[in-house]
Amino acid sequence: MTFGLPGPIIRRIPNENLGMKLERHHPVKLLTRARNLILAVAAGLLAVTIGCGSDATSVPVGFPSEIPPGTQDAVSTAVPTSSETPTKRPVVQRPIAQVGDLEFLVELAADPKKRIKGLSGRPFLEAGTGMLFVFEDPERLRFWMRGMEISLDIVWISSDCRVVDVSEDVPFPDPDTPSDELPRYSPESPAQYVLEINGGEAAELGLGIGDTVEFLGGLAGTYGC
């Protein structure tokens, strides 16, 4: 056997009660509509907020909006390093007359005024120095000692740069000697260059006829030797 209730029971519901039960469902519909409206308004406000926020977030966070203090000064006061090399002063080469293996630091007398003056009036001449006379053409030159205060060796040099004669230890004259009585000195062969050095220096250093002559330093390649 089974356990149950006795027969189906059918109960009639009065019409007035049915109306009341149906009215109870109306508030639920109103709440649903209100909730949907609130959700729609909230969604609209969210969209506006997102749209307005797009401008605010267009600049990356942390990007500086202005140059930090001190940056402009650092740039404007930067001094570029110069790559130019300091200019060096040119080295002045001394004029040297080399006779054989001997070198003499010389003064140059290459124009008429300096040739006439020569070494006259000099109280002394340092060892290893002298005066070099340069002429336009080789010839039998004639020198004198007017106005000289020291004795000299006169080294006569040919156009092919060789010693052709040496007048050794030529004395300086008495200052009261008239010009027309002063001795003249000439080489045995034509000369184009004359080197005057201290008297006795040629013999002391072994300088003699046949020695080759070369002009060095400031004279190199200028006067033919």
C-alpha cells in the first residue's frame, strides 16, 4: 500500500481575492524599472567621466612640463673645447760659414754699405765668429784695415766655394795713419766671398788653402755655396 492524502481537493478562490493578489505584483515591476533607470544613468555618467578623463591622461605620468631649474644655465654656459693646436714661433736659423769641418757663426755683409763698414770700430770679435762678405762676381778684391781696432785673418773664397788664399794675422793700423798710406790686401786668385775672423785663428784651427766652404743655417741655398 502507499501513503497519501485522500482524493484531490479543489478550492474556489473568490474573485475579490484574485484581484488583490494580482495587485501585489505591481510594486515589483516598478522597482525593476527604477533599477534599470538608475543603471542607465550610472552608465551615462561613467561614459562622460571616461571621455573627460582622456584629456587628463594624454600626458604620460612623470613627464616634466617645464625645464628643471638650472638646466638652461648649464647649457648656455657650456664652453666648447678648442681643437686648435697652439701656434709655435718659427725657429730662426743662425747664418753659418763652414770651412772644412770648422763652423763660424757669421754676420752678413752683402750690400755696399755693410761691405764698406765691415768690422771697423769693433773692440773685439768672439772666437768662432766672423763676418762674411758676399760680392756679385769673382775678382781680385782689395781690402784695407781703416778704422780697425783688432787684427784679422782674411779668408779668400772662390766662386766654386773653395779657399784660394788666406791673409794671416793682418794688423790694425795706427789711427793717425792717412787713408792713402794704409796697406791694401788682395788674394792670389779671384774671389767672390771673403770671411774675416780673429787674427791667428786660421793657423790655430788648421784652416788653409783648398778647404771647401758651405753656407749653412740661415745662409743655406742663398748665396751659392
